[in-house]
Amino acid sequence: MDIFVRVKAAGKRRDMLEKQAWTIPGATDSPEKLIEHLVRENVRAYNAKAVDAPLFHYLSRQEMEDGEHTGKIGFGSHVNEKDQDEEKAVQNALQSFADGIYRVLVNEDEALPGAPFTLKDGDTVTFIRLVMLAGRRF
């Protein structure tokens, strides 16, 4: 089944990530199963990414324009050589969902923790982060 996924943060007007197409194998009857699948796929993609440490890395004009469109200009690489633990990532994502740190919408309807739901081909799933993260800048 093909769906679209996007991520938003409260207080931000535009999507943090563009709407991305995802293929979900089989039926997903709960938001927790969907979250688990998406987290596992993202962790696998992160772990498969090569550790980037070029001598002179620069951003092309196209990479900067793409970053402006999504709201973040960066090198898109990671320097941590350690692979991330899939199980810990899934448990963290599920606990955060249960605690209300983010919400999940399927099209315009909220998917609640523990409640059954159905996804159809072409549905848009939106993850909205509700908790503001504190950093060095406010």
C-alpha cells in the first residue's frame, strides 16, 4: 500500500519534511504498527548511510536551494560511527506517542494510541511534534 508521510512541528508554518511517498507492506490496523514500521525503516536507512568525513565538503547551489525549500540547509551526513539500535528507537517512538509528545493524523482524522484505524492507498499521514525542544537559541 502506498501512503504519503509528512512531519510538522507546532508553531511552524511549513512542513519540516516534504510529503514523502512510503510503501507499507500489508495492512496496518493501529498507529503503533505504522510508527514501528516507519521507525525501523528510518533507522535502517540511517545505519546504511556511509560515515561522511571528506577533506573539503561543500554544498552545491542546488543543495542549498533544496534546503531552503525544506527549512534546513545542512550536509545531510552523520559522523557517528555507531549504528543506532532499532529496538530502542521503536520503543522510544511508541512511548513518545503514548505520552503525547507527538500526534498522528491520517488525512484530517487523529489516530489515537491503542485505537484501531485503517489506511487506504494514497492516504496522507501527518506527524505533529507538540513539545517544544529547548536549545541554546530561543
